[in-house]
Amino acid sequence: MATKLTAPALRGRWRGADRWLSDDGERGAGRLAARIMRDGVLFYFRYRVKAQNRALPLGKYTEAGSGGLTLKKARTRSDELAALLRAGVTDLHGHLRREQEARERAALEAEEAARREREAADRGTLGQLCAAYTEHLTRQGKQAAGDVASIFRRHVLEADPALAARRAADVTTGDF
């Protein structure tokens, strides 16, 4: 049953059994289909490959587009999938899964790079350098360790917290 999908047809009542409606389309290019069910309407991209019918779920229909797809967005997505099909991608499910995995991998790599960058920025601050030097003096059993800690606290950490938070490699004598 090849009928043109319209908003009034999608708003139609459920009649005791699921109904399929689809857009007209070019033979072999796939088409947008809607399954009208008791719980609502789901969009699918239906196509045929190697004498086998396949349906790729696109999403739930909503007129406003919040939390689902409008008819216009579903048609746009269907056109994109039809272009892939015409370009020779016969395994749309696998193709979309690989694309999703690539996006997830890229997001994880970006997140990891940002985390490493934050760690590098947090590492090596002037305050951390002062604390490490004080700890070193304490481990060595130096009597001056307490005095050095007090001097750093009073003249660096409390006097200029922004300077203490900067990377030690970026601090110049002019900053003091």
C-alpha cells in the first residue's frame, strides 16, 4: 500500500491492528514508512537488498518534534539513507553502526585528550613545586623545613594564590 504520508494520516486512530503507510518513491531506492500502532507511530526506512526486505527504525513520530521526529525530519533522514543506498551501501544497519562507533570513539578520544590537558595544566604549579620542595626538606630531616614552609605559605601561597596556581615553568622573575 503506497500512499503519501501526511500528518492527518499519522494522527489517525489505531484500528485494532498495526497499519503500515509509506511514501511513494523511486523503485529500488527505499522509502519512508510509518507503522501506526496502539502506542503511537514509528518511522522506518524500508528498502530491499538481495531479494530481502529490510526496515531500519528511524524514531517515534511527534508533531512538534520534541522527543521524536517530525514528518519533515523523517523525510530528510529517509532521503539521506536513500542516497547511501543509491551510492552502493547495501548494509545500512552495519554502516550506521560503524558510523556511531566512530563518533563514540572520537568523543572518547576528545574527552581523554581534554582530561590529559587538564592534568598537565594542574601538574607542575608553583604551589605544588613549593610543597614538593618542603616535603623534600622534611624527608631529609632539615631544620629549615618548617621555616621554608612558613615562608612559602606567607609570601607565595597566601600573598598571591593566582601566582601559586600557575604552572611553575611559566612563572618569571618579573612575576615576583
